Amino acid sequence: MTAHGLTDWLEPRLASAAALARRKQAAAPGVVDRMALGIDLGTSDVVSMLVDAEARPLAVRLDWADVVRDGIVWDFFGAVRIVRQQLDALKAWAGGELPKAAVTSFPPGTDPRISINVVEAAGLDVAGVIDEPSAVAAMLRLDRAAVVDIGGGTTGIAVVDGGKVVYSGDEPTGGHHVSLALAGHHRIPLEEAEALKRDERVRRDTEVWPVVRPVFEKMAAIVQEHLRGPARGHPVDTLYLAGGSCALPGVESLFAQMFRDMRVVLPRHPLFLTPLAIAAHGISQGGTA
Ligand SMILES: Nc1ncnc2c1ncn2[C@@H]1O[C@H](COP(=O)(O)OP(=O)(O)OP(=O)(O)O)[C@@H](O)[C@H]1O
Ligand SMILES: [Mg+2]
């Protein structure tokens, strides 16, 4: 099976997910033949995504939320409430019934039962559960590559060799630490630092990249330690970047500098890569009519 291309396959799907999340509407009302539903419970946000059999997003709902910390759902009822609201919204936008089962995920090294419990408490069956970087590797049909998912609270690393995930790890550093560095440097509240980081217009007038670069250097160094340490038996020549934190200008070129012997791939809208991969995993589990 050949890998899915970046510009012809992946980026149109990510762009469509971003547009659907922004517009808060469905791609086309009505029930599609085979659909799959994915739920990503992240440290910064909860994303529910409905896709068709070709993994094209049909409806997406993203809520910034503080229900997961260090890969653990610490506000269980808050998480369930958000997922329920998202399912109601998806149902309305999709103009019909949703699949009765969803795929959910977990950072490598954490307990998948926590996400499963949230999905079940929200009234769904669990069609599958997969660790996050592995979901990305599987969706892209990677043969030999590393996936680095820099989210809000964690950085997930997966190494694929011969089409199989042979190593995965997770580190407790992510976008939250980037915001902390910004807040500390500019002496502004954390919420303001978050907004500053995410909004291109605000960012233009304030020093951002030089302040946060050391945080990303640390993350890249940690990734190097994983690849050269426990994963050294599986050398890779391509590194895929995922996760919302990679959207910050400067991240791609920093990784390219620190991984000179590899091709570094950063798709546009990396925030939606893992949620898309989780939903796409539902297709491989059979989808739901
Ligand atoms: N345009 C942007 N520029 C910079 N950072 C961004 C941008 N958009 C989102 N982020 C950051 O990305 C992070 C959220 O990414 P993502 O949704 O991948 O994380 P998550 O899945 O919630 O967290 P985790 O995977 O660690 O549990 C937040 O820290 C957010 O500030
Ligand atoms: Mg994530």
C-alpha cells in the first residue's frame, strides 16, 4: 500500500476539517453511506470529527477545554458534557443519525480506559482505541518514518518500520509550556500568552519566536534522544510533525535544522491531523452505516 500524499490527500482533508470547525457546519447535510466518528480528548481541546469512507471530514466540532492534564482525564464529567454537546451538534449539522460507536485515543504510555470511559459515558459504544501517533502513522500508511505529535500538554513520538509501529513514547512537554515561557517573558497572564501564540495578527507586533524557540529546541532534543536511544534499531529518514503546537512559524525549520539527515514534513493545519487520524481509524474498523 503506498503512502498517502501530502498535497493531494492529506492537506485537502485538513483544510476542510479546519474550515468545518470554524464555520460550525457540516460539509453536506445528510447521512452518508459509511461514516466513522473519532473523539480526541486532548490537553487543550476536545475534537469530535465525522468522516466518510474516504476519510473526508463531514462535520467537526472543536472546543478548547481543560479536562485533560498530562494525558489523564482529570475532569471526567466536564469531558463527558463536552463530548455530549459535540455529538448533539454533529448530529444536527450532519442532518441525521450518527454512528453508534466512535474511535478514541490515548497518548502512548497512558491508560486507554480513561478515554473509553468518557466515550461510553457520553452514550456511545467504542469502535476502537488507538494511541495518537500510531493513528497518524496508520492513516498516512507510512512504511518507515517517525511521527512527532506536539499537542498542548504532551509530545508523542511513534516510529514506524515495515508499516508497523515499533516504538512509541510520550513526553510531558507541549504547547502549554510554550505559553508559560511567553507569559513569563512578557509578564502577561497565561490566557493572553495563549492568544498571542495562536493569533498571527497579534503575534506580528510582539516578540514570540525568539522567546519560545528554546522550548521547541528542548522538545526536538527529546525527540532526538528517543530516536537515537530506545528507537535506534529502527532508523528513519522522514519525520512527520503533527499537533497544534507545530503551527507556530519557526517550528518546521527548527526541526529541519536539528534533523538534517531527515526529511521533515509539516502539513498545514497540524491541529487537525491527530483528530482526523483517530476518525480515519474508524473506517479501518469497518465504519458505521
Ligand atoms: N496557530 C497556532 N500557533 C501556535 N500554537 C497553536 C496554534 N493553534 C493551536 N496551537 C497550540 O496547539 C496546542 C493544542 O494542540 P493539540 O490540539 O494538538 O493538543 P491536544 O491534543 O489538546 O493536547 P495533547 O495531545 O498534548 O493532549 C495548544 O497549546 C495551542 O496553543
Ligand atoms: Mg493531541
